Amino acid sequence: MTTYFGFTCTGSSDDGRERQITTDISPTYVKQILELQEAGATEEELHPIVAEAITESYAISRVGVGGSESR
């Protein structure tokens, strides 16, 4: 997956640019994404479900045992 990260400062190493990110997502989201792709969904149509999958994955990876945030 390619995503775009950036900051508002221009002319520095903080300029926005594409980044490759890797994260595990639940099989439920994988199934939904693949079904949408097979049905001909565009990248734009996939954005909401992919964003939801990444958000869930990130939230789960940030919460440790007992619900405390891990770093």
C-alpha cells in the first residue's frame, strides 16, 4: 500500500511524499477489499474501507495488555 504523509512546512525534509507502509489487517477487511476489487471498485472507492482497516489495525497494535497504550 502506498500512502501520502506530509507536513505543512515546504522546502524541507518534512515535505509530503509517498511512503510504503506495511500493516496487518483483519481477514474480514481483506475479504471485503478483495471482493470490491473483483467487482471493479476504483482506488477511490476502496479508500474508505482501507482507511478503516488501517485505523483498526493501528489501534489494536497500540493497545497493550489490559488496554494500556504500548509504544
